[in-house]
Amino acid sequence: MSKYEVIIYWSQEDSAFIAEVPELPGCMADGKTYQEALANAEVIIQEWIETAEKSGRFIPAPKGRLKYA
């Protein structure tokens, strides 16, 4: 399980739960249920990090809970 903050909300437009990872630009997932969106986010976080490592991009350290959320 990653230590990055994940924000999950219902999207009426997509008819799905959306899981966003604010600390990793563009990192988001979806799912039919809250739990599925969270599980998918965990997979996408790892894929985001692996891709960043391969391309030499900066990987921010997890900050934990954001104060403005």
C-alpha cells in the first residue's frame, strides 16, 4: 500500500468513483465501487512510479494528508 494521499469521489458524468492522487500529476483511476477505485489507484500509483523511474522524471515523496483537502 502506498503512502500517497488518494482522494475518492463519485462522478455522475462517468458513473464511477474517481480516485485522484494529487501528489503525482495525472495519476488517477476509477472503479464501479469505492473499494475498486482505491484498489485501481494502488496499481496506477505503482505504474506511475515505474514509468517515472524509467524516464528519469522526478518522483515526489509522499507528504501525507494535505491541509487544503
